[in-house]
Amino acid sequence: MNNGDLSQKGGSLKGRLLQHEKLAKYTSWHVGGVADQLYFPFDRDDLVNFISALSVDEPVFFMGMGSNLLIRDGGIRGTVVNTRGRLKTITICDDQSLYVEVGVHCSKVARFCRDHGFIGAEFFSGIPGTMGGALKMNAGAFGCETWDIVEGIEAITTQGETVMHETEDYKIGYRSVIGPDNEWFLAARLRLAKGSTKESAEKTKELLSKRSATQPLSQPSCGSVFKNPNNDYAARLIEVCGLKGYVVGGACVSEQHANFIINQDNATAKDIETLIEIIQVQVEKKLGVMLEREVEIIGEFHVGSDHGGCT
């Protein structure tokens, strides 16, 4: 669908639509091929208008910070919606709850709660993504998980209709969320408690210090690549197998934290995906444990002819 089609069907769209846009600049790994089209909504209402204007069978993928995500070098056929910093409303509903749109960075949620006397959201300071991504995968840090404090969801359907859900409408697991088909998250209502701002600030500072000391924050990565197995840690298993520092192309297993793969030298998505597979094979072969990916991998393996030939 082109700009003209959207203008006719969607009315006065306020967002920005880019055609054949390379996605590497929007991902935390700094890799990713071209999207057929990439839309930056102006706000929630503009996003509703945009989705309403698309064909119901148009492939659509939502992204925020582009963390916990590997987009293959062949890119994405269809439409990508980037909500980072665009669906950015965060408001107090009452003394125990907040309304947070999906484009709000998790660290901002933690700061907002600290500044307004809410406790229970400090762990968001350790999640390198937006609320949308946290909802999608039940992101967690420091022993806490997103859906522990979710009490309601606002979503949008492929027809552009907004719907409300209770948490009972979703099946929640460790780094896993299964909900209604053909919907995307718009916002969440979080249930929290009132507490000491000072204590919340001290806890947040402590968690951030721990994160800085144990993770390669200055290098391009997606965050944790693998889920932790029951009663163990993926990083420990990878390290036991001697894979710290293992390199494929420009991708490398971090020396600081073995469950991080860093883009140290212009890595391709293929480099990273190959390294992920090598880690899985080696850990299963040596320790009998099949590591399950936490990172989501999407897109085409090869660049299509519409975007300059094959690689």
C-alpha cells in the first residue's frame, strides 16, 4: 500500500511513513534488512487510523526499542509500526494504578513511579525496551516480571478497533504471553502500591548498579539471548562450554556476560543467528540442555529482487 492509498482510506494521518526503510538503525543490535514500509504514528489515535486504513491481510509487525529482536538481513515484507516514544502517555488512574502506553520506555515507567510514590515497578529500570515489548514477552529483571503487576490491557485489532481485556484473557508464562489472535497491545493498566519515594529511588539505584556491573551495556546487543532453564542460568551453561568470546563474523559472545551476544564488528543478522545456533548445539551436546531463545527472530533470510538483488 502506498502513501496515496493510505491518505484516501485513513483520512488525515499525522504520522510519518517511510518506504523501503532499512531497519538496522532502529534495532539495538544495529542489524536488520529493509521493511516494505515503516510507520511512525503521531499518537494513539493516529495509529488507530493507520491500522484502519491497511488491508486486513497486510502483514504488520510492531516494534519499539528494537531490543530482544533479531531482524534478518532480508528484511520484512509488509508494514512495520514503530511506537518508540510515540505512544508515550503515562498517567495516574488512582492511588494504586497507572495507565501506560506501549511506546513508553520501561526505565521511564520506573522513574515515574519513583517520582510519584509508587513501589513495585523498580525492576523496569533493568529492562532495555518499551512497555509494548515488556507486555509481549513478559519481560523481567531482578526476579520480577511485567505481568505480575498488569491488571488490564487495551489492544487494537487488525480492523483498527480498540478492545479492552482482563489479564484472564491471556496465558502468561516465563518470557511467554499468549493472547487473542490478530491483536496488538496499545496500553496497560498497572496495579502498584504506594510507598516511600526514597526507598524506591535507593532500590532503583541498587538494581541499576548491579546491571551495569554484570552486563555489556556499552556494546550493541539485544539483552539476554536465551531463557534461563529451570533452576539454572543460561549464562553459566554457555560459560561452562567455553563459549565466552566465541566469534562468528562480527558477532561475539560477551566476555562480561555469556548470555549476551554483541555486535563488535559490523555483524550481520546471519552472523548473530549462526552464533545462536552454535551455542544451542554446543550446550546440548556437552551438557544435555537445549537452550530456548528469548530473542525473537523475524524476517527474510535474503534480500529480495525489489531491494537490489540477493546477498
